[in-house]
Amino acid sequence: MVKKSMFSNPLHVGRPNVGDRDRFLERINGALDRLWLANNGPLVREFEARVAEMAGTEHCVPVANATTGIQIAAKAAGLQPGDEVIVPSFTSPATPHALQWVGLVPVFCDVEATTANADPEHVEQLIGPKTRAIVGVHVFGRPCEIDQLSKLAEWHGIPVLFDAAQAVGCTYKGKPVGGFGSAEIFSFHATKYVNSFEGGAIVTNDERIASQARVMRNLGLDDNRETVACGINGRMTEAAAAMGLTSLEAMEAFMEINRENHESYRDGLAGLPGVKVYEQADEERANHQYVVIEVDAATAGIHRDAVQAALTEHNVLARPYFHPGCHMIDPYRGRPDVHTPLPLPRTEALCERVLSLPTGTAVGPAEIAAVCEIIRDACAGA
Ligand SMILES: *Cc1c(COP(=O)(O)O)cnc(C)c1O
């Protein structure tokens, strides 16, 4: 039985990982000495090279955040207002909102129960005369069915983009995530395991998309400072790149800590009926940046919400990502005829079961053992 309020300080999901502070400050000092703080400075260009190297892509366009990155990538891929884009409902609201904000029409597909990723069969059913793109999401860093979605897109002559916000450093069939589809978009938000405070990157092997994205990110200015298109300010700052570079240097170490944490949770919850730790694909390199449990209320005898409440009582701030599904939030839920042609039973079931637990450098075996004990007590009705 766990004592009341196990943790005197709240244990958050998504507490930032910080790399080598001295290296970070050195880089910041360099930027201050140069008085070059924005506008594609040397740190941003170095970050660009490192991210392209990590993703194994020819091009990388660093941006202010992944949300802007999705918007720029969609426009660079030629999508126009009114175009329908098929996207899973089980994702961060950032994915459909980014599309909706540039006038695209998200159409939500269901997921596969085991992977929590877009179900290619359902995507195929949803492709209609107005479909102009597919946006896959690598949910919890687990690559979606990239090959199947790419084949579908090719068959229909439309682009496929991947929201790879959660999949930095992961592999698909042994190749780094980043080089698939027309483009992929990474996030380096503070809550991601590799962060640049706020930041993102569009990675691609498509020269045209990369050059379009560069221009669009910079208010439509080309290298000669001539305005050649309509653009937005999607630029990354030198401070963000300083953090991003420092964080990338610690990527392997963060990944290893996450992997160990994932194992500790798996061991700590082993044999608990109705509670399953979400698993990554065998044989792939995974960043394990999220530890997600699925609570099957019928078997566990307790609903996910009650498990979350029990954790909250002990100052463990677990989060039900991604609840509710995006088709259940505004503005999409008001127009099911436009956004959700079918009910999404697997998404809705999953949304009732998932709970993200604290991981990253902020927790270790002792904290994890305590969190598992709280969950076990809650399930035992203690
Ligand atoms: C974090 C996240 C985003 C948004 O990233 P930002 O850099 O915060 O804009 C988009 N999609 C998914 C799946 C995410 O997890």
C-alpha cells in the first residue's frame, strides 16, 4: 500500500530533458558575440546538417515548430485550400489543426488496434474524388504503415506526408524515419525527448519541396531576397538551434534512459490483468519517449480515468494522450458529414484506454516502482 502523496513534487509527463548545459551556454554566447540571432544563422545551419544526417535525408528545413512545419510542407507539396486530406483521428490536435488552418479539409480515418496507427484499409476506403493527400502520423514514435500508405498515395497520384513529430531517431524497416513520403515533419518542442525549446524540421529528399519550403518559411523571400511567393515567418532562432544541437548530442543517452524506463514499467506492471504497456515494433530502433498503458476497464475492473485520478492523488500527473479523438473536438465534431464519414470504433475504444506515464530523465527505477505500485493498488481497489 502506497503512502499518501508519494511524490512531494509533481511528476509530469513530458518534463524536458536538458543536455550539456555548458555546451548550450557556449553556443548561446557565440550567438551573442556574433550578434546573429535569427535569419538562418550558423547554428540553425549546423542544426539543419545534423538533423539531415540523423534522418538520412538530402534536405532539412528547420522551422519554428512542427505545426508550422506541417503547414509549410503541405503547401510546398502543392496542396490548395479545399483539398481533402486523410489523417488519423488518433493524433495530437496539432496535426488536423495545422491542415485546417491553411484551408485543407481533414478527413479522419480509424486506427489499427495494436499499433494505434492509421489503418491503411480504412484510408483506402476513404479516398474519394476530393482527396488530395494522405498525412500519416507515427503515433508514440512507432512508424505507421509507411509502405502501404505510400503505395496507396502513388496509386492515386497524390502526395503522402508524415507527421514524424514523435518519431525523431526511430527506424522503419531499418531505415531512419525522415526520408519517407514527400516529406516528414519532426518536432523539437520542449516536451519531446530531443528539444530546441520550440522547434521543428521538414525533412525530405525532394529538392522542389525543400526549396519551396525554404522560401515559404521566410515570407516568400528567395536567396536573392526577392519575394517569389506568399510565405509565412516559420524561421527557427539561433537560441532554439543552440538547444537543438545540444539536445541532439544527448539523443542516444536520452533514448537509452527511455528504453530502460519502458522496461521498468513493463516489469513493474507485468501480470496485472487488463493493463498493457504499449509496445514498439520488434526489430526497429525506437525512442521510447512515451510510456503508454492501455487500461481495459472490463478486465482491470477499473476505468482509465480512475487510474489517472489515483495517480493524481499521489502527485503523478499522467495524461490520457490522445483523448478524445480529433474527430470528437471542435471544429470537426460539428461537421461529421465533412470530417468523419464513418464512425471510428477502434479510435474511440483506444481513447478510453490510453494513459501516458512519466518518463525521460526526470524519473528512474525508484519513481517507476512507486508509480506501478499506485496503479496496482488502484486496480486492486485499495
Ligand atoms: C508535438 C506534436 C505536434 C506539434 O509539434 P509542435 O512542434 O509543438 O508544433 C504535432 N504532431 C504530433 C503528433 C505531436 O506529438
